[in-house]
Amino acid sequence: MNTMISRRHLLASAAALAALPLIPGAARAAAGHELRVVRRSIEVKGRAAGVFGIERAGGGHGLVLDAGEAFRLRLKNDLDEATIVHWHGQTPPPDQDGVSQTLYVDPIAPGGFADYDFAARPGTHWMHSHLGLQEMRLLAAPLIVRRKEEQAADAQEVVVLLHDFAFEDPETLVAGLGAQMGHGMDHGMMDHAAMGHGMPGMGGMDLNDIDFNAFLANDRTLDDPEVVRVERGGRVRLRLINGAAATAFWLDFGGAEASLVAVDGNPVQPLSLKLMPLAQGQRADLLIEVPAGATVPVLAQREGDTIRTGIVLAAQGAAVARIAERAGETAPPADLSVERLLRPLGTSARPVEIRRRVVLGGTMMPYAWTMDGRGWADRIPVAVEAGRRVLVEIVNDSMMAHPMHLHGHHFDVVSIDGVAVQGARRDTVLVPAGATVGIAFDADNAGRWLFHCHNLPHMATGMMTEVVYTPPG
């Protein structure tokens, strides 16, 4: 059996997904904002790196909308290759979701554009490519939609977008994963990407498939972190986005206590904490007090490793000490310890009418990941009916954790390992190795919607299906 995914196969698969036909739709109104997908250069570890980005007119990355403002924009593709951008956390009509895998739209050709116009969902969200492995080239940016109460609050807003970064071509990295795992199982566990195998305290699970060169917070490492000077009063609303392609982090505030007030853009009952996990695709809003003359580091440490990135919140005039890029201890695997404690401010009381079960699986050799034993090409869609309350039990039978993201909907976490919880409302939930997580959502946005692991190499090698609305019957 071939244990290596070829680069040609990956490129061909991406091309096949991108070549689906366009279903015509009504022309949209002129855009209120403009975003451009561009090539740009950043410095990483003293080296220039060519990456992608999503820039707004007048400068800056991504988009910030005020309370009540519609999501109305034109997205221009200034690359020399096709792209498409998914509005992660938004719940638009299916033809505006920014994916090309579900027959609704084609990718945006080089030099082309697409218009979007729908009601914006408030909260901390983000945008990223949903074509091939472009997300690994940092084709992502924040997408913030403020609530009225947030605009009125006396808190300084700070947005942090986390990334993992490699100088090597993403297609080459992912194509070599099967061979890498085959030759790396018996050595280099602590300093190689294939770590987590047999590590103390890791329970035999697999972690961190790719040997990234750096981890970034707002495009910077801890060699030269961003320092945010805190305004008088010292109260900060921190919007953290895990935009990493294949890395879960533990958030650490240097011993300071933060109040978690929202996850995936949805308010939760405030929860005080000093550490919390953040899986790929997830977001967290936290309130932090920075005392006069003090600094508070906001650190993100990779699970199963000592490497970390972050920024520094600093009061006016406070001296900023250098922070080591390596922590003193290895971080444990990301888990559901905080998830079990989260309580929503509001949730659905509707009874479940449709029950579905999805089993996550996969192997390291060959490197392939599945849902119900199948990849995208021979997927079994999750069928739902409009207007019904749907429960999906996600069972992870694999040796890796999977952050599962459902497009077009937000769901309630209703059970963890068979124990009922009144959990948070999310769009992305971590399902650790061997765990089972139940989610429930209202089928109120008819169409075909991707449902996939947000570890990009897992998705690219098969861990993706779709939720499909069917006629009542």
C-alpha cells in the first residue's frame, strides 16, 4: 500500500473541487466594504517570507463591522491563482458561504471579484481561504462584528490572530506526511513534528503532525512580539482567534486571571481562568485587567510542546521584559476541561427531532482521515429536514483530536462522553481522541453545508462531509 500522498494528487484533488459548476444567483447590491486577497511579505526568524493576506481598503487586515451593520462587501482577488474566502462564524445563504465544494459557486479567478450581502452575525469570527492549502500560506484575517453592549463598554479592544508557519511549500509538507510518520516513529519525539507518540502523559495519542518553523501572533514571534500599550483604566477585551492550520494551543496569561465571556462569537456566563485550550478554528473573548505600571503576557503554547507565541499587554510606561520562546514545561494535549464548565447566556429548549451519529477515523500510514469510514469523494451526507432540531453525536475512534466545524450554523454542546451538559453555543468543537461529543442545532438555513475537521491536513486528506437538507418525508 502506498503510504505517501503525492503532491500531484493533492493539487489534482484541489483542482477537482475547484472545478464544480456555478449555480446562477441574483446580482447583489454594490459592496459597502472592499477586501483584497494579496501576496505580502513578512519577516519570520530573521528571514523574509512570502505569504498571502486579506487586506481592506486604506490598510489593515480583515474586517470590523459595527453593531447592526450589514455584511456587504466586494472581495477582489489580486493573486495570480484562483481563491475563495470562507466567512468562518457567519451564517449566510449557502451561495455566499465562500466555499466551492458544494456546487453553489466557483472560486474567484485571478483579477476577479465576488460581492457579498447578508445579515452579519455578531461576535469574534475570522475569514480564511477554503481552496486547497492556501490557508497554510496565511490566507486568513480577523472578522469582528461588534455588539451594541461591546461598543458601549469601557474596554480597549485587542485582536490576536494565531498561526502556525512553515517556510516549506504546504503541498510538499502535507504530501510527505505519510512517509514522515513512517520514518519518524522511533526517534526525535521531542523535537520532531511527529511528537506525541508514547510521550509521558499523552496516553499514546498523536499530536502535531507537521514540523512548523514558527508560531505567530499577529504575524510575529516572541523574538519580537507585538506590545499593546493599554489605555488609562487598564481594561482590555481580548479577541483571540486560532487561525493555525494544524495546531491547538493552551492560552496562558502569565499567572494573571482572565474572564472568559464568549466562545466562537457567542456569549457565555463569565468564567474566571488562568489557562485554557483553544483548538483550530475556535475563538475566545476574554476580559483582562492590566494594573498601572504592569504588563500581562498573552501566550499561546502549542499542545504537546514547549514552543509558544504571543503578545504583551503593557500599561503606559511599564517596562517590557523579554519572554522566552520556550516554556519551562511541555503543554498537555488540548482537552475539554474548560468546555465542561461553559454555560451559555441563552440556549434552545426545543426537543431533538432528528438524531445522527458520525464516526471520526483515520490512520497515520497511509495518512488519511475519514468520517464514517469515508473520505470526501465517497462521503455519506448527514441528512436533515428544515425546521427540525438535530442532534449529531460525534464519536472519535482515531488517535488524534479533531476540531469539528459546521458551516452555516451554530450549535449547542449538549453532551460530553455520554454525560448531558448545557454547554456553550459554538461553530467549532474539539473532539479529543477516544471522546464523544454531542451537538444540537436548529435546521434553519437550508442548503448543503460543509462539516469537517479544521485541522487542514486532516480535511485535505478526507475528513470532510456535508450536511444536506432533504424534503420532509
